[in-house]
Amino acid sequence: MKQYVKSGTVKKFGLWDVVVQGKLSVHIAAQLASGAKFKGSDTFEVPGVGKVLISPNSVQGYSYEAPNNGVILLPERTVFAPENIDNHRF
């Protein structure tokens, strides 16, 4: 991706910590398996992650919305852009 950011093809992109993503996924799966129901705009605390929000699908550019449907964006991510892309070795 570095070459695409440097050439201007990609303005910026973000990466999440896979450990945090795993904690969030396991927590949500356990809650759903226990019968929990979630809806858009719900917020809740995830141990080891913090407070998360269920956003409408439109936050990712999708036009499809339905009850009990949404997107959870991880609270923190590293954003790579022309200003910092050379600070990372990959």
C-alpha cells in the first residue's frame, strides 16, 4: 500500500489491531449466543477494548439498512497517510 499512498492513488488507509478485533468479535459472538439483541446506535462496553457503538451501515457507504443490523468500528486504528507512511516499515 505504501507505493499507492506515495503516488497519490490512495489518500489514506487504516489498520486495526487484530488482538482488539478478536476480543471484540469473541465478545459479540458470546453475547449473541446468550440471546442478546443489538440495534443501531447501541453503545456498550467490551472488556479490554472499551466503549463501542453500533453504527448504521451507511457509515461504510452502504445503502442497505435493516432492523438488528449495523457496523461496529473499532475504537482505535492506525491511519497511514502521505505524512506518516515512511515512519512505518512494511
